[in-house]
Amino acid sequence: MVAREALYNAVRHGGPKSVRMDVGFADDRCIVKVADDGTGFDAASVSASPNGHYGLIGIRERVERIGGKFTLDSHVGAGTKLIIEVPRTLEVAK
């Protein structure tokens, strides 16, 4: 769901000419990178924004909830790149 949301956000909000998704696996984690050449935005404003960007906040929350790492890199006029790293094995709390 987080990969789908990342693609959806890129297309809906960034107005890109292209979006690239790379998925890779290491022994201990899965890494998903989504990058676009769209309009970009001030990444620092996402956590402070009361209106909009709930998709990015939701992605971050979901990834961190399962012990993953979320990295966002975006600049106005320079596109956006998300890196999502999640463990390949999850311990389910009892």
C-alpha cells in the first residue's frame, strides 16, 4: 500500500513527465525507491502542514510502525524521491 500511495502522490501532485520505481532486496530488508521529475516541494513543510500531504505522513507512519525507515528528498522545481526500507522479517507482538 505504501508503494501504491507513493506512486499515486507523484502522479497526482507532482505533475511529472516520468516516475521511476525501483524495488530491491537485501538479506534483511526490502528497499523501494520512487522518484519523479515533477514540481517538487519544500520537504520541511510536510510535517508542519495541516492541509494536504496526508499521504506522505501516512506512508511514514506505516513504514515506521513496522520498524522501517522512510526518507524523503524533494526540492521545489527539482522533483521528489522517496526511499522506503522495511525489514524482510517482522516479529508480530503477542
